[in-house]
Amino acid sequence: MLFGFLFSSCSDEWDKHYSQKEQEVDTENLIVLDDYLLQFMRSEPDYSAQYELMEQTGVIQTMENREQVFTLLTVPNGIFDPTIDQDQVYVAQSFLTDLMFSPSNISDGQRILMWNGKYLEITIDQHGGISFNGTRVTKIIKLNDSYIYELEEMVFSPRSLIEVIENLSDEYSMFRDSVLVRNVKTFDKENSLPIGVDPTGNTVYDTVWITTNPYFAEASHKTNIFSEGINVTMLIPSNELVQASWDRAEAELAAWNITDHHEALPDSVLKQWFFRAAFFPTKLTREDFVEDQDLKSIFGEQWRTSVQKVNHDQPIEMSNGVAYYVTELKTPKNVMIWRLKDYFRHYMRLSAEQKEQYAWYCDNLTDPTLWTNRMEPYM
């Protein structure tokens, strides 16, 4: 009897608490039904196109096997467009997530992980209106095992940073390949399933590979470009822009009469700068590029917004950040000046006697440490 009393009291308190929370939601947009998700989707004609896609891609069968609670985003037939991406499984899974996210336990800025492995960001406006990745919710349906949020239009889980890079066309191959060539594949023995033994007695595995990029992981701001948990900015220059910046830099190096020195260093700072300066540890907005400022990349490289330009009006949303296409690219002078300093270094290491001995190499030579004014045009 005591247990029953306590359970009843707890239940009453929970119902009271839950009811208070539900009252925070506009009752015109909230519908409570005594039904279950799969039964509801099968019988609801407004969502038949979405249900058909979920069934064709095996999502429905997976849901039946899991026997758990869900949160589903829905789009009515007249708006639902499965061709938003060629990967139909990816589209179907982008609408479903585990757990029941009620309007009372979501918050502005919260990100939820969908079945396709991508995050959607929730925003809540000043009137309590809910949006997923900027797409407004028009109706909320509470079922026994799920919450359904009907959207006013299709919402798409954007690709991740690494997927965006991998899918870049050959027009951006210099940038794309500069990143991908630094990927490292490692055999994951722990998660690889033994499937037999070869003639020499060695175990044969159904191999699982782990791909990492140590180059980015060892940056000054350590970054795992394969992680969905990061929130970074990537700038994408075309081959044309990269080549033009190199051509201008080489012309200036030629004017300084150090072309031979440049050609001896094919994997130089000059060749690496364009992608080392293209990744930033935070999600930058239009305002960040409009303001005249210096941005610091994850590698510590400088991006001067008054010289380097991006198409900030057409950002590419990613599941773990944002990307912009570069419209103007110029190799900074300080990236090239180190080559001149390379020559200065040898002079500065000479003793007074050696400087006197080798002075015949130069005419009118003055101490390079006094050349500040002469170097200002190259800074």
C-alpha cells in the first residue's frame, strides 16, 4: 500500500510537471494522439511519400527491430522531395533521431544527431517558434513512443567538412588534394572481424580501416577534420585562384632574383599557405569577413580580409561548420619574405673578420638589420 501511495504521488507530481511544461507550447500547434509512430505513419495520407521512402530504404524495418522511442521530422506530400540528395538512404535517415525530444526538453542552439550521422541545429525564436536548421516547425504531434515535428519545407542534413572536400570538383582539385593527400589509413584490428586463415597460417580479416589526418591533428589548434563534433570554417579556393597567386608570387620572387632558390623548394611555405590559411577553429559569419581584420587559421596563418575575399553571401552549411568559396587570393608578402631572410641569415652568422673577408661579393653592402625602411614596400 505504501509503495502504491508513493508511486501514485510521484506519478501525480510528474503529470503535473509535464502538464506545466506542455502549456509552454502553443496548443494550436500541439496534437496529442493515443497512437504509435509506425502505425500513425502507415495510416496518415499526408506523409505517404515520406513513409514510402523510409520503407524502400529499410529505415522502417530498422525501426521495427529496435523497438525504441523516436523523434521524427515530417514534410507533407506536396512539399516532400526525396531528390534533394542522390543518396536516398541518407535522405530518409536525415529525418529520424533516437529518443523523444519534447518541446519542453529542447533548447535554443541545441544540436541533435540524426540517423544519417549528421547534426541538426535547433533554434527557438522569441515567440517560442521552433526551427530545425532554420526550417520552421508548423505542427507537433505527440504519440505514445515518439514526437513528430512537421516542417514547412524540406530540411536537409548538410554534409560534413571532409565530405564537402571529397566531393569538390576538379576545378578545386589543388585544394582538395592538398588535404586528402595527408590522410592516413590505419588498420583497426580491434574492430576487424577474423574470417579465416590464409595458406601461410596468417589470420584473414574483414578489414576495418580508420582514416585520420595527422597534419591537421598536429596543427597549432588541433583539429580532427573527421569529427562531427567540431564547428569550424573552411575557405575553398579554385585552381585558377591558387595558380594566379603562385604566378604573382613567382614574379615577385623573380624580381628579387631568387627564382633558383624558390625552385629548389617545391614543397615550400609558398605552396602550402593557400590551404593552411583556409581553416579556422570557429564558425565565422558574414560580418567577420566584412570587417577589416586579420583572422588566424588553425595553423596560425594570417588571413587579411581587406586583401583576401570570399563569397560571404552564399555560405555552404556543413554538419560541423560552414564553408565559403574564395573570390580573391593573394600570397601575403610575409610568406615570401622569409626567403630573403634566408639570405640575411648567412650574413648575420659571419664574424667581423669573415664579413671583411667576403665583402667583395657585394657592392655598397650595409648591415641588413638596418634595412627596415627599405623593406617596408615588401611587407
